[in-house]
Amino acid sequence: MSDPHPLVLHLTEGVPPRTWSVLVTIFGDLARAPGDEIGSPVLARMGEAMGLRPEAMRTALHRLHKEGWLERRREGRHSLYGLSPRGLAESEAAGPRIYGPERATHAFVLLGPATGPGYPVAPAISVAGAPSPEGETLSFPLEAPPGWMRDALLPPETAALIRVTRRRFDALTAALAGTPPQDALLVAVLRVLCVHAWRRIALRLPDLPDRVLPAGEDLAAARATFARLRSTLPAPPLAEFEP
């Protein structure tokens, strides 16, 4: 197996992503439309560029097909894979959280016995994106929560992941400041790794403004850099991957 491209190392720091999880990102980002397919040779080349073992790629593809998330058909000596109806539906549902802007703009502290659909931070105290409709619950606008309240809204490992992701996005942005890569496969690999890194964060976030969450400054910066990287690394047409 060849060494990962130096640009790839800015995003992985030598630790490849989990194989099945990054495959979900590959199809959810590059083959999101009904009928889109990616051939096994292209997937193998992408996996190699990310530092993934070929046998791990084959095992993960088999698992995703067996679980009904991918569909597979043969064409000559190779297989073509595409999202199943289930995979398409799940990718579509996750899309706004991954690709959309920050959703919440307001935050409130809710105090009372019935704190509604907010995020509990202590007994009878929660944080929500809107005031509580319950008459017995008091709602106060929240701009700058105390540290204990902020820390209760995300586990420490997610806050750490946010900081690491911002650092990696900044490193890649600096490396791309000259001339972005022209090779379609490398562009696709870098884009997928960016989407994958952000997806791991975005799908864990409560529906609250970035500013009230742990590592909120890093989160807002990573969100903005992710949007710029997607523009710098547009998804190539699938036909460009083929030799």
C-alpha cells in the first residue's frame, strides 16, 4: 500500500477513518442521487488514498450491502455500488445537519418541574432553543452560559473532536492556499474526509447556537472553514473517477 498523499495527512494525521463509516460518507456525499453508482476499482483507489486496508474495504462494503444500506450489481469483473432506498432516505435526512448553516439562533434556560424538550443540564434545569410553553416553567434568554452549564451540553470527547477538526481544517486550508489539486480522485478523497470529519461533529450537536456549546469558538470557525473547503473541493462528476 502506498503512503497517503501529504494533503490527506492534514486531515487524518496518520490515523485512517473507520472504514464502514467513511464509506457511508463517500456514498452520502458523492452518490446521493438515485441511480448514482461507484465502481469497486474506484472505491479501492479511494480507500488506498485514505490509508485503508483493501480487505477492510471489502468487508465494510459487504456489511453495508448485507444490512440493506447499499445496493450492488455486477458489471464484468467488477461490482458497482449505490445507495439503496433506505440509504438514500437516511442520507437525505442527515443532509441539512451536515451541509446546512447553523440552525439555532436563540437559547433559553428553562427552570421548573417540566422543562419541555430542552437539553437537561441539572435537576429541573435545561437549555432549549425556544421558551417553554409550560406555564409552570420559567424561561430566560441565554447568551453566555457558565462553564458548568456549557460543559453539560456536550460530552468532553465531542468538544475535543471539535478542536482537533478545526486544527485539521485550518492546516488543509493553508496547504491549499496555492493551487488546489486537479486530480479528480484526490479532490474527491479530500472532500470526503472533510465531510466525514464535520459529519462526526454535526450529527452529535444539540439544536442550540454554537456560542453556548463547549468549544463554541472552535465550532463556529470549523463550520465556516468547512463551508469554504466544500467550495474549494467541489464534488467531481462520478465519470471523472474512472481511468
